[in-house]
Amino acid sequence: MTERLRIAVIGYGTAGQAVSILLTRDGHEVEIFERVPTPGPVGAGFLLQPSGLQVLWQMGLLDAVRAHAAPVHRLYGDTPCERAVMDMRYDGLDARLHGLGMQRGALFSLLDQARAGAGNLHAGVTIAAVDAEQGRLRDSEGRLHGPFDLVVAADGAASTLRSTIAGGAGLDRVYPWGALWCLLPAEDWPHVQELRQRYVAARKMIGLLPVGTRPGDDTPRLSFFWSLPRTDFERWQADGMTPWLDELHALWPQASARFAHLSDAGQLARAVYRDAVMTRWHQGRMVLAGDAAHAMSPQLGQGVNMALLDALALRDAVRTHGGGAAALQAYQAQRRAHVAVYQRWSRWLTPLFQSDRDAWAKTRDVLLGPMGRLPGGRGHMLRVLSGTQQGWFGSLTLDPAFIDALATTMEIPRSNAITAGA
């Protein structure tokens, strides 16, 4: 191991949690700063891809994740007239691969448990400024912390620290479209191994993702989301639930039993998304990780997976190079090579699913399915889906032992199986 470093981690989301676990396991002294007095998950659910699952496997957490998550083998989207727009299956890439739908609360709890109290967690402390050259932090109360050998800024998509990296920001903007989301009981929902979406042009999108259970709650749930412009949040609430619920039932009658659990606007949280592209991820002793480094729309569903990959890459860079500039440059080079293509695809795809551009949506409906059936196009789309696309022509290596472990540990009871044509 390299020399023992004193490391500050700012933020206790997935990136901050994973970084803290991996670096404390390597013997470093880690202090975590989280602005929320009682840290907890933000968001309903997400889809863990093979890329992120491999990191959890390397952390020894795959079985714990599997105990709560829901295997997802297919992503399917159609229109209200049931015309298929998207139909992607992991077995087109490898029959042993699939994703795992998971509640944010479940992953947060598992990572918090895996940290096992290692590292000093300062909850309710907002870091207002970082002296990147000296490794010192100043919180919102004026207190100083440090010096630290390394400062990891993992303060999320709305990071206040990434802008302090001189010349680092290539793009940082809020997306015009957001979403409403919540968790619903899965009950007898038939598509227990599929992400299901329904589209009305690009103006409306409804989604239901199986996300399994969480510690302390054995009820299998679905993550529900409804896409809408950010400027319509207040109008939606002012209009009341009745017209919106009527619209939901009309657009997706097959899911009406799920929507019956929606009765109050307070059940639904609002999500706002950012697009942040950094040309530099580090300055002095400070480095970015997770959404702070590469926030993007959720269209490709890669945020949590990228955060896990960031944490592993940073751990490996510190192992190889220590805590200096060489480590941070190696980390940046490795992760930017992987993240860049996802940022571009996310930016290109988002208007096809979340915008008022009807002509673009019609083009999507006509071309997306056939493109996914072409030999070259299918492979590329599946690698993007699984998080394993590296640049335009390469692929992220998955360890054969991990693939075998995923295939072995992800068996589900026959009673939960669905037919191939469902």
C-alpha cells in the first residue's frame, strides 16, 4: 500500500459512500462531510447495470445487493396504441447478463453498513469552500478542517464545488425537463423482470421499474416516474390529482391497478436534472467524483453506475500513484474515456424522449427499433445500456468470474418468472 493519506470526502451519496469504503479499506484516514443532519437516500429507484454491479462484486456486496434488488432482463417502451418503440434485452449481449432494479434506500443502507463506522462522518456540515492547494476546508459556520492530502468532492449534480476548478467547466446547465417519482407496491404487476415505459411523442413519458425490497420492508415495489417540464411542476400541483390520474389511466390502462395507489400530490417527489461536462476533474488536492464530475440526464440510467466506477478508479489510482497529481490525472483520464460517450448519447437522446419536438419523436418511433435489430447497432446499443461501452468502438472489460457470479447468484423463484413474450 502507498503511504497512509488523510482524505476528506464531501458528500455521502453513492459516490461518497463507495469512495469512503474503498479508501478506508486501504488503510487511509477518511473524514466525510455531509450537509444533511440525518443522511439518507434521495430518489426512488434506479437500474444497476453490469458495469456498476461489477464494482459491487469487487467490494464483496453483490450478494447483499441481490437479496433486495429485482433482476431486470428487458427494457421495453411503447405508445398508448401499444406500438413498440424500444425493446432491448441483455441476453443479446450475453445470456448471463442483466440489470438489477434497486431502491435508493436499499443501496444507501447496504453501503452505510459496509462502511461499518470506518471514517469520521460529520453530518449536518456544509462545506462552503475548499483551498485546493493546501487541502483545507471551510464550512458554512466558518470552521476550518484539515489539512488533507486529498479532497474528494462528491457533492452531487448540483455541486457547488466543481465551479471552483479553474477552467474546468465545459458545460453546466439545468435540463428543462424533470420528473415526478415515487415508489408503488408491485403486487401482481406481470412485468417483474422488465423496465416498462409508455410514451406520448416526447412530451409525456411514464415508467415503471421493479426495484425489489429494502431493509426493514419486505414489500416488493416499483419505481414510478412521470416526465414533465420543470416549469409545469406548480401547474401540475395546482390542477389537482384528478385530471392527472384520469390521464394516467387513459394512457396506460394496463397499469391502472398500480396508479390506484396514487392519491395525494405529497406522495410524489420532484426531480430536476443537470448536464455538467468538466474538461478538468481536479485541481491541487481536490478531485471530483460522481454526479459532481459528470451530471447528466437519467435517460441512460447510468448515474449510480458511474459513481461506483469513479470510486473504484480513484482507489486504484491512489494505490498506484499515491495521493498526488499523478494519481488524479490517471483517474481523470480513465474515467473521462468511459464517461464521455455517455454524456454525448444522453444529450442526444434526451430530446427524443423529453421535449416538445414531435417530429423528432416520430423519427424515434420509426428508427429506434430497426436500429436495435441491426447487428452493429444492436451491439453498440446493448453495450451503452449495460454501461460497458468504452469510447465509440471499445468496450469495458467484465471479469469472467463476475459474469459467472452474476449468473449464479441472480436466480429468482419460478413463481416470479415471466414468459418471453410478456
